[in-house]
Amino acid sequence: MGHQVVHQIIFVIRVAAALIVYFIVIFFTTLFIAYRLGFGYKLAATQSFTTANNNFELAIVVAVAAFGANSNQALAATVGPLIEVPVLLGLVYAVKLLAKRMGWKD
């Protein structure tokens, strides 16, 4: 996949941008709903991370089996975990800062 990532960098950037927006929107939407329902900080943060998380491992297997290892679908599924981990790590710091500023307790 490394060869495809380098040679199809525009495709990778398009997929990465869409995934970043997806993770942020889903995460903060879930966090807001959990906050409005009166959930404590720990439970709301846990639910938000669970909602934003994807099963890219399964997506990679299905994409390779259905479309082949050199397909754009397999490449997109491979880019997912590469984007997911740093974005969710950034969201850890964002939700900690947000909870501290709001005085959000359990």
C-alpha cells in the first residue's frame, strides 16, 4: 500500500480530509448530546470516542477481498487508521480542555 499512498497522494488527502471532518463532527455531536442528557464527563467522553471510532480493520479485509489489494477502496480503508489515531488523540486533549473550562465533573 505504501507505493499506492505515494503515487495517489491527492486521493489520500481527499480521504483524509473527509475522515478528519467525520471524526470531529461525530465526536462533538455525541459529546454535546451526552452533556445535554446530563451524563458525567467520563461517560460522555467514553461514548463520544466509541461513536467516533471505526472498525477499519474489518473494512480493510472486506475491501481487499471484494475489490483486490490494489484497489482504491483498499487504499481508502488503509488510510483510515492512519488518520484515526492522531485525530482521536487530539480529541483527547480537546475534550480534557473543554471539560476543565466548563467545570464538567462526573
